[in-house]
Amino acid sequence: MERVRFPEPFRHDHPPVRNVNELVAERTTLAERTADWVVATVGSWHFIIVQSVLLTAWVAVNAIGFIRHWDPYPFILMNLLLSLQAAYTAPIIMMSQNRQAERDRIEARNDFLINEKAEEEIRAVLDHLAAQDRALAAMQEALDKLRGGRRD
């Protein structure tokens, strides 16, 4: 009877998996955190409600005229302020989206590395199972010979 050889035990010689959130947090600059804060603030219901209240008050005060009109209809100063807000908000949103895209690339790379490790470990498990199958077949054959060819 031939001796069945089992594969060497699998060696886990890969670096540990890092948390993508920690990796991104280590690399994030103050400007990027500020851009994320602006995007989170401008993209909130709180901001929309506060801005709506302020714009409604602006229009009401300047249209009704109980006090001195500083921006009479058609509210050119208000349009200027809203245009400035949009001019600065749009690039800040783009910066935040670029940072998020970089985070997504890091996460995709991390997922790829994890998948590679899993594939390598699955291959080792399958090799070991194949060796066990050969060992069991050899043992069954040896038992059959001992029993004189009978299978019970």
C-alpha cells in the first residue's frame, strides 16, 4: 500500500486586514475634513430649513417695508449672495466627491486583497481534502484486501 502524502500545513504569511475607515482617516487632511463637513451641512434638512426661513424673512422684510429696504425687489443682493454660495459650494462638493472616490478605490483594493487571501486559503483546504480522499480510498482498498475482497 502506498503512503498518502498530505500537503504541508497552510501558512498564513499575509499582513492582517486593515480597516478601510482607519486608512482613510489617517490620510484625510484638514481641508478634506472641512469639505466633508460643508457637504454634510449643506446637504442636510436643517440647512434647507434655516436657509428657507432666512430667505423668506429677507423677502418679507424687503417687500413689506416696515423697516428700511436694503434690498428692494427684485432682490439683487440676495441673488448675489446665493450665487456666491453656489459658486463656493459646488467646488467644495466636488472635492468631497473626489475624496469619496479615492476612499472607494482604497476599499476596492482592500476587497481584492481579501479575495486573493480567501482564494489561496480555499485552494489549500481543497488540496488537503483531496489528500484525505486519497487516504480514505487507500484505507478502503487495504480493508478490502484484509477482508479477502469482500465489501461489507
